[in-house]
Amino acid sequence: MEKNKDKQPFKVTFHEHVRLAVCFAAVALISIVYLSFAVSSLYRSKVKDDSRWENWQHYNDPESVQLIEERSVNATPVTVGTYFENIREMSIKNSTFRVELVVWFKWQGDPELDMANHIRVYRGTINKYTIVEEQHEGDNHYQRAQMDVTINEGFDTTRFPLGSYALKVYIEPTYSIDRVKFIADEQSDMNEAYDLPGYVLLRYDTGIHNIIYDTNYGNPAMEGKQAANTEHLTRLEITREGFGTYAKCFIALIGTLTWIFIVMYINTYHRVDPLSMIPAALFGTVTNITVGASMLPDTLGLGLLEFVNMWGVMTIIGGTVTVINVNRIRNKWEDKRYASVFGRVMFLEILFFTILGHIIMPLMAWRS
């Protein structure tokens, strides 16, 4: 009897049409809304990085320029240059990087100045500092030093592990603005053969910032005024070389999702109830999350790492709901042919959106 029943013409009732249409529309709607949010967030992060790089001179607004000019009327112009030699280490989790660079100072007049011994590095700890050359010939003065410094930098991890990271070294004189005013040396450069495995250089630049502080440090001579100064900025932007770290973060998730689609395939084409196999996939996804999280600071917002992992969880949920519906159609209504159609349609739809998400999210985060 069962064999004859399977040979009967396949007819789909209105109720079955509605069930399939609702499930199909729900998956499509949730997927489109979620991917739109994730992709737009990653895109805005990339645009924000570009904006920060292009508009770094917003510190030099007309008001600060005028204030610096007024207070530096009698200051000695000091030309500052840097040569970025090497990146010794970089830790996104600890929000630090360590670099080696050469810094030099040139000025005319004021023989009392000792620039090489009167600087500080903003948010940095100088590990080693050696003055390697000094020249004082009449009014012309030159000093050059080698510096090994560790910088605290709050890296943007929105697009981790495919994001780009700006490394910035700010050098500021300890002399006040009425005595020293920095000018950028156009001969500043960097060693493009720097050694930081797994990263490639995107761009490099130097320049001068005008800094207006919110305090005068209690200086009686500056009653009612804010402290001000100039500082030299050396910056470069680096990004991951290839998708190796990305694969490391998500290889377990890819294996888990493959398992889910095997479960859905078995359920659709072989009339087997594999629902008990799904918890293993969910456990694999949760375990995978810890891989990327261990490489990041404890406090972070939503980004590529979270978007991809949540996308994996949503795929597991979609696969689970599909299996449950196929089982219900097959067992309660004994409609095996419609159960197979329902399973195939949902299998293909979830597979399409899953692959789409795993393509467009990393591509939107990646900067070549």
C-alpha cells in the first residue's frame, strides 16, 4: 500500500503552500536584514579608517593655528624628522606595539637648546634611547638619536581578523611653545623591509600636530590660558597578509556548518531523523568563538568576528527548524513526498544565504 501511495500524483495543498512560503520568506527576510546590518557596519568601519587617515590634520584647525602662531612668535623653529626602522612586536590583545626608529632635530640659533634630551613620546614608554650624533657649527645645530619605544594604542577590532591597524608615534618637546616650535622634515622615511610577519604595509606618512590642552598644569605664568604645543607624528597603516588568521579563527565553524548541511541532507533525502546530531554542531560553534576571542582585548564591540560566529549560530538554528518541520510533515501527516520537497527547498535556500554571508562579510572587511 505504501509503495502505491508513493506513486500517486504529487499534490500540494494550500496549507502546505503556506507553510513552505512562510518558512522560505522568514529565512530570506532574516538573512537579508542581518547581512545588511553586518555589511553596513563593516563598511562604515572601513570608511571611518579612511576618514581618520585623510583628515588627521583636523588638529590643525584655524583656531589652533592662530593660537600656536601667537604663542610661538619668539620660539625657535626646530625641524624634526624620523626614519621608521622596524616593528619589533604588535599585540592587538594587549593594545600595544613596539617599534624602532631614528629621530633627528635641526635648528638655527639658541645654542642652549638640547632637543634630543627634551622630548617625550605620547602614550609611550621609551625602552632604549641613544644619541648617536651631534653637530654644532655656529648657529647650525643637529642631533640624531635611535629610539626603541612601546606605544599603547587602542586598535579598532571591528574588522578583525581582516582589519587594518594604524601605528602612530607622537614625539613632543618638553620645552614650551614659546621656546620651541616643531616643523616636519620632508626627508622623513621608513624602511619598507620592516620585519613583522603576517602583515603588509598599506601607507605611511608624517606631519605636525598642534596640541591645545585642557589645562595649564597650574602654571602661574599661564593664568587663564591653556597649555599648547606642537608634536611630530609618524604613522603607518598595516593589514593582514592573506586570509591565514581568518581561516584559523573560523575553520572550526566551517566544519560545524558542513556538519549541519550533512544533517539536513540526510534528513531530506534519506528519511532519517538526525535531530540528535545537532547539539554537537552547536557545541562546535561555541568552541570556535573562543579561538578568535582569545586574540582580542576583553572589551570590544560587535565586529566581523561576532558577525560571522552569529551567522553560524543562525545557520544551525535554520537547519534545526528545517529538520523539525520535515520530521513533522513526514510523521504527523505522512506526506513523505512533500516533506522531501520542503527539505530540498529549505536546504538550498539556507545553503545559498550561508555561502553568500561567508563571502560578502569578509570581503567587506578586507582591505588589500
